[in-house]
Amino acid sequence: MRKLFFTFIGLFIGIGGQSSQPHLYQASGIRVGISSYAMHIEASKKFNIPVLENSKVINRYIRTGKLVSVPISGKGYRLHRLNYSQACLVPKAKAILQEMAKKFQVSTRGNVLTVTSLTRSLKDQCRLRKINSNAAIGISSHNYGNSFDISYIRFNRQLKPNLKLEVDLEKLLRSYKKAGKIYYIKERKQSCYHITVRNY
Ligand SMILES: [Zn+2]
């Protein structure tokens, strides 16, 4: 009976906790639980960079080296047209992106990934929300400089789904997650993997 009581209380707190807070994130046509996305935000905070308000602030962080520019293309990746983000990341996230892209290219014998989003200022986030109701509501881990998106329908500079490459990409992401280096979420609406690098 005692056990049943606590189970009931736990269930109540669980439901209450979910409904009392807005979902920070909605992706994949299904809602990603707050605890899942909260892990991304927690990982972002570990880099000691506050939420980046606008491009002026982002440029200031670039000047001090806390954010670094990401070249438009490199071994195993290229940047898609960026309308709502800037081509920069914290150094560790840039290193992970480049490392994963290189591995992807080697393991798939020459294929190239497409990065569709990098660091977003709060201002970018608001603009994005106006055209995409599925964009993160409130703070996104993109606002801290340690998240980026990789498309799973664009490979080798063209929009062309490729199930084999998608599986290869997810396999790579899974190994990095298992190693404690990243978190990732599959965003079905955006057809990309949202990847957050941890400050391990
Ligand atoms: Zn994302």
C-alpha cells in the first residue's frame, strides 16, 4: 500500500512537472520530452558562454577566441546556405564536427555531409520561429555555440535521401554519444540530426 502511494505521488509529480512547463523543444512531428532536450541545454551551459543575444555579441566572442569560425567546406562536410545561424562554434564543437565529417567521408568512401545550422543568436531564433512554428520555443542549445544540425536527406551537395548514408550517419552519431562526447536528436520536421557537443 505504501509502495502504491509513493508510486501514485511519483506519477502525479511526473505529470505535474511536464504540464507546468512549456515544451522547450518540438521536433520530429512528435514532442521531444523536456528531460531529453534539457540535457542539451545543460551541456551547453558547461561551456560558460551565456545565451548569445545578437550577432554583435557573437562577433565579440569570435574576437576573443571563445567562438571560432567554421569554414564553408572541409573534409567530409559542407555548409548549407545559412539564413538563421552563423558559421561559428565553440572550438570543441568545431573539432568534433570536423572529426566526425572526416570519419564519415573515410568510412563511406568519399561521401560528404551537409551542415544546415550552427550558432544562432536569440534574434535569429525569433526570426526563425516566425516562419517555423516547430523551432525551439524559448532558449535553444544553438544559442550557446555548441550545437549544429546535419541533414539526413542532403548528401554530396544534393537533396536526395539515401537510406544507407543516413544509417551510416546515425551509427557514427551513436558511437560519439556512447563515448560521452555528444547528445543528438533526430528532427523529422527539419530532416536533420540536432547535435550538441558536450564539454567532456
Ligand atoms: Zn538543431
